[in-house]
Amino acid sequence: MGSIQIQQLTKSFGDTQVLKGIDLDIKDGEFLILVGPSGCGKSTLMNSIAGLEEVTSGDILIDGDNITDLSPKERDIAMVFQSYALYPTMSVSRNISFGLEMRKVPKTEIEKTVGGVAQLLQIEHLLDRKPSQLSGGQRQRVAMGRALARNPRVFLFDEPLSNLDAKLRVEMRTEIKKLHKRLGTTIVYVTHDQVEAMTLADRIAVMKDGQVQQFGTPYEIYNNPANRFVADFMGSPPMNFIECVVLDDKLVIESQGEKFELQVPYGDQLKKAGLDTVILGIRPEMITEPKPYVEGALVHTIPMQIEVTEPMGPDTIAFGQWNSTEIQARLSPEAGVDAQDSGKMLVQVDTSKAVLFDAFSGARLGG
Amino acid sequence: MSSLTLSKKLYKAFFITLLLVFALAYLGPLYVMLTTSFKGIEEIRNGNILALPDALNGSAWVKAWSSACTGGDCFGLAPYFWNSMRIVIPALLISTAVGALNGYVLSQWRFKGSNFLFGALLFGCFIPFQVILLPMAKLLAWLGLANTVTGLVLVHVIYGIAFTTLFFRNYYVGIPNELVRAARLDGAGFFAIFRHVFLPLSTPIIVVSVIWQFTQIWNDFLFGVVYSGPGTQPITVALNNLVNTTMGGKEYNVDMAAAVIAALPTLVVYIVAGKYFVRGLTAGAVKG
Amino acid sequence: MFDYLEKHLPKLMLAPTAIVTLVCMYGFIGWTAALSFTKSRMLPQWDFVGWQQYERLFANPRWHVALDNLLVFTVLFIVIALFLGLMLAILLDRNIRNDGALRTIYLYPMAVSFIVTGTAWKWILNPGLGIEKMVRDLGFTDFEFRWLVDPDMAIYTIVIAAVWQSSGFVMAMFLSGLRGVDDSLIKAAQIDGASTFRTYWHVILPVMRPVFFGAVVILSHIAIKSFDLVQSLTGGGPGYASDLPATFMYTHAFSRAQMGLGAASAMVMLAGVMAIIVPYLYSELRGKKS
């Protein structure tokens, strides 16, 4: 069991408040990702859960027990660190067993656990080596093995993949996800990489300036962002933000000197709110070459001047301009080649998943 | 082209010769001490200081060790040699142990004010000890430790801690704090982390600290001459007394044998572990 | 309760050091400072007489000899040791790949105590039997070399011995500094056509400025504290011709029962050290932060 409740948690260093009242309810067995730019407080929040930093106010509960004032070793939590933090003078097997040794687990049981963990992570052949004799990926495995051996109620991962090269990172990502599926233990995982967040999480908490901006499933976060910051932070290439004049219940897009009207969801609410301009948020994959089978009131066709294209392989990102704002469209490779050649094209804009934000506050409108 | 390389070669030969000449100059005093110590007193008076001894005459060494007069008594340097050992060994062990724990706290368990304390301690590396001589004498008298070996041990521990702490703090500051965090989550406490994680990493800096303290305390004269009494003097004080005792004719051979005896332990340490000695010397001076 | 202890263990561990530092460094400095404003002679007395001891101190010709000697000694010692150390370091760095043995030879005097150094040089400089006799034996029968007993020259014997002992250390500092200089810097200078001399003068030495300052600070610190060497080499003599502040303080505080005067001289020494150390530590710590 390992459900976590975080209630009104604050943390200050001197005069600066790093956490400003965090509330999170993490279910048992859940894979929760804390994501945000550096300095957003995600690492501080994780250290507070681990007990490595004292909180200023608020409570942390695991399975309903208030552990706010317990020392790290009494919390039954294991952690994987960004730098791995392997004990340099100990062999791999002692690195894995050290936590059990400190907890006075009988020797035979320790040996059995180390063997099991080593088998699970395929590091049996490394057990007698020192950390300095391991590659980055192997160290990463040992660091996970050390956490696994303890069989804790909660695993904490602090940017565990950021020191690996790109290929290994993708491999380990999948491996961590498989491991979680197999063990079913609650994981709280900190990262600044939104791809990692999307691919791994059951639920994501997006943080900024010591506050949770949005807490939801990857689907919710991606398709229904709570504000402009979340919409901007999640997704690559990022969402397009276009400031548009409101005309009745429609938005105006200007391209190559011509004006086009764009129908959007919640248009009726726009009308009621009486705003002059709003920010239209639309993801690149909703701006494509015309696709005949997509139809409806929310599908428009608008010309676009193509400045540059970036072929990614499976698709091509095209850069154009609307309303004096740079726009990224996601085209098929073939359409991308055509666009590059002709320098302009008609793109199809599907606003069914578009979102609207207040031009000043960035707050979400409607929805 | 070939003339250029020739002039380069000549330069190089000249520089190397220069280096060797300097090496001889630096070795000179040691050579003179050793040769003089094996000469008889007549040979010294008639010959010159650079001459090799006619025969290896060890009598000056025997006298320096066991029967030369050092001020009041005439037991040679032997008792003072052992005095120094009795002062040096406990003092260096205690100050290194305290320095290690201090450095561990100051680098890995910082708290509000710990950096200030480190600064205050660092300053202690530089104060001229003359400024604490008088009150320390009072304190030792008050503790009943005046003129005792224990008192000297205490003084050397107190004024050695600044250096040993500096060594260990600067060494441990390079070890990532994540190790401490990982070990805390593994259930280890303050001392267990020190013992299992930090101590096994510390061999080089322990050697640096021990060698530094050994040479500093063995070579100390100021504390020795101020805080020791008859019978508890360290070897530097005894050597100075031996050389400056003016009873009868000067026995330069005995003086030199005594000087070599007094220098021997630190020289041996230096030759065996010179690398660490240099590291200690430059620890506070060169950045990084 | 146990938790409380565990939480405050780091502070608890530092407490003894903090107390000892507070009492035995700063407290003692205060005590000596207070003493320097009293009439204390054999024993501390606490009747304050203001700056009287300092006035006596600076009216004392022996103190002025000590200060003059300190100036001469410090300047010569630092300049010569820096020059020799730097020269040896550069020559070693340029010409010899495997410099272990030579480095060991240059540095060994640093492992020896000043008392041993003093004893050895006292014998080498012995007016009757030392260098003088050696040169006379070579045929120069009029040669005189009796600095050790010449009141005007005795202080220079201390310079010689101190340089012998400490220049190897300066060499070691410079050598480790030189070895730390980025190789690409030297290559860049050579590609730009700089001669070896110019490369050192304009490129490498400026980079080593911190090492330079470090060496000056440590050498001046050694100079101000110099006590053992004077005691064993000249005993401050002839007369008090080679006295330094450190020997002055010792003589007055412990042999002549002039505790107040000794304390005042110690405080002047402290002020001298602080004038050098405080700016150095300040710039050092500031430099590390930025």
C-alpha cells in the first residue's frame, strides 16, 4: 500500500516561498509525475516527501498516517537520484544491500533479495564491481536496484534519466514503465522533460512558481490544459498561440493580407463575455494539409506562406505566419516537400480541439 | 635548422646543469650535517666542512642520543625524542579525528551559522600564536597541566584543529550531498553515514592530515619551549639546549648528530609520503 | 527526544570546536588585548593604564631594531624565495619530464624544523670553522665571512637559512600552478608567434596571479611568526641585533617578566598579520562566490 496525501504544503527558504500551498492526492499504485521548469519547486516537493527537507507548514500522509515529522528512514520510502548517488567505495551488491543492512535485515534474507533484484534488472554479472567500473546505464540500473531491494511503500525518482544519452533514455523509460506495471508500487517521479511526463505518467502535476498549475491524466493535460502555461509547457512542437480579434462568436485570422473567420468551440460564450481579443491555442497537428475525410463546421481552409520546413521523418513541421505570429503546422512528408517547393499552401485548420485563453492573464476561457 | 636545434640543446643542457647545481646547494646543509656528525673533533678543527670524514666515527651519534648535556641534565636526546613521540601521536590522532568530523559537518550537514563558524576557524590558521601564549599558560596552570606532556597535547590539538578541519572540509565539499541523502533514505544516521560512506573515501586526506600534523607538532618549538618543564621538553627544545649548552669545548659533531636525529622522523615521513606532504602544504594556498 | 538529538547532532558535533575556538582563539586574543592595557609584570594585574605599554614599546630601541629587522627580513626573504621558487618551477616545468627526484631535493628542507635548520646553518656559517675556513683553505687566506657575529649582518644569516628552508615550497606551489595552466593557452600563444619568454611573461604568469598572492601571503606569514629560526641560529644576537618581534615578545613576556609589554608587542604582531590576511581572505572568499 502507498497512497499519499499532500495537504496545504508550504516551504520557505528565508524570505522566498518555494512551495505555496500544494495539495495532491496520489492513489496507491499510481505513477505520478511532477513536471515543470527548473526552479518550479518540484525537487523541493519531492525532498519534502522523502523527509530530506523540513516543511514550513502543511501535512504529508502516507496511507493515512501523518509522516510530516518523521525522519527519512522511518517513512519507508526509497529514492533514485539524478546523479545515482551510488556509494563509491562499496561493491554493487553492497550498494543494493546497504539499506537492508542498516535496517538489520537477516543476512540470508538480504542475499535472497539482492539476488532477486539483480535478476530482475539483469545486473547479476556486475554485483562484485565498484560503481566507478560501470557505464552510465549500468549505474542507473544499480541505483534502481538499491531502491527496489528495500521494497518500500513509495518510490521517488528524481530526474533519473537526465544523465543518460538520448537512446538509452528512451530504453530505460520503457523499462521503468514495465517495472511499475509489474510491481504496482506508487511512484512519484520528477522531471523537466514533458515527453517523459506524457509517456510514463498515470497522472501529471504540472508545477510553476511553487504551485500546481494542473493535476490530471496525460490526456487531460494535453487536450484540456488549465491555462496558457500548461498548454505551452506540454507538447512538442509546442502549441501555437495566436492573438485574434473577436468578431461576434468567431475569431479573425489574417493571412497574406486577407482576413478569414474561424469558428471555435464555446463561441457562444465568447459572445457573452464581450471580449475584444483572445488568445487562440491550437496544436500543430490540427493545422495540416487538407484532408478530404475531415469535415464539419470547425474545419477551415486558410492559405499560409511557408518560410521554412523541418522534416522529422514521420511528418514535417512547416513554419508560417498568421496575425504576425509564427505558426507551426504539422504536414505529411509529401505535403511538406510540396510546401517547401512552392513556398505557400492551403492548410486545413481543425479547431475542434482548440482552446482559448484570456489575452492578459493567460487563464483558460470556456471549457 | 640544425643550428637552431643545437642552440636549443645547449640551452637545455645549461638549464639542467643549473637545476643540478641548485639541487647540490639544497643538499649541502644535509651533507655537511651528516659528514660532520661522523668526524672526530680534531678532524673538524683541522679539516674543512665539505671534506668527507676519514672514517665513519659513530661516537658523536652515541653521545647525542644518550649522554650529551641538554641544559640541566646529560641523558642525550633519547628521553626528549620519546617525549616528542608521546606528544605528537595522541595530538595528531585526536586533531585528525576531530577535524574529520568537523569537515564532515561543515561540508555535508550545513546549518545556519556553520559557514560563519568555518570562517572564524579559518582565521585561526593565521593568527600569530604569540597572541595566545600568555592566556594559554594561565589556562594550563588552572587545569593543572602546566609543564606536562598532556598539556602540550592539548595545546597542539586546539591549534591544530583549524588546519585539520580545513583539510577535511575542502575534501568532503567535493563529494555530492546526494550520497548523504541516499544513505539517510537507506536508514543510516549521522555516524553510520560517516563510517560507511565517508570514512572509506578518506584515506588520502587522512594521510595528508596525519603527515601535516606530524611534521607541525614534531617541529614545533614555540609551544614546546613555553609550556614544557624539565623532563617534559620536546626534542626541538632539547636540541636547542644541547647546541647552546656552553660547558667545555663545542662538540660540533655531536650537535650535528643531534640535529639529524631531531630531523630524522619528519624526513623519513617526507621521503615515504612526499606527495601527501606537498598536498598538505599547498592545500590552503592554491585555489581548487 | 531521540529525534531531537538526531536532528541536532551535527550542531552538537561542532559545539566543542566552536567553544574551543571562541575561548582559545578569540577569547584569548581579547585577554591578551586587555593585558596589554595593564601594568602586568610577573603576574597579570588588572589595573588599566591605557596605552602606556604601547608607548613604552615604541619608545624601546630594541623594539625598533626588531621592527627594522622584520622589514629587512620579510622583504628579502619574500623576494628571494619567490624568485628562486619561480625560477626553479619554470626550469623544472620546461626541461624535465620526470622531476620527482629534483623536486624532492628542493622541498625536503620544508620537512625539517627551523631549529634543525638553525643548528645546521649555525655550523656552516661558523666564523672559525665554517665557510670562512673552507675558503681560506682554498688559498684565499684573507677571506672573512663572519656575518653570524656581526651585528650589522646577523639578520642576513636568518634570511639565508629561511630561504633555504622555504623556497622549495614556493617552487612546489608555482609548479602545481604551472601544471594547472590550460595547455591550449600556451599553444595559442605559440601560434601567435610569442617567444618562450613572452609566453611566460604575458600569458602564463598573469594566469598564476592567485598562486603568486597565495605564496606572498604564506611567506609573509612565516616571516612575521619567525621565532624558532632566530632562537637557534643567532639567539637574537649578537646582543639583540637580530631580534624579531616574535623573539622580543618571548623575551619580555617570559624571561624578563614584562607581561604587559609582551602582550602589547603580541597585539602589534596580530595587527600586522591581520593587515595582510584579512584582505586576502576577503578577496579569496568573494572570488569563490562569484
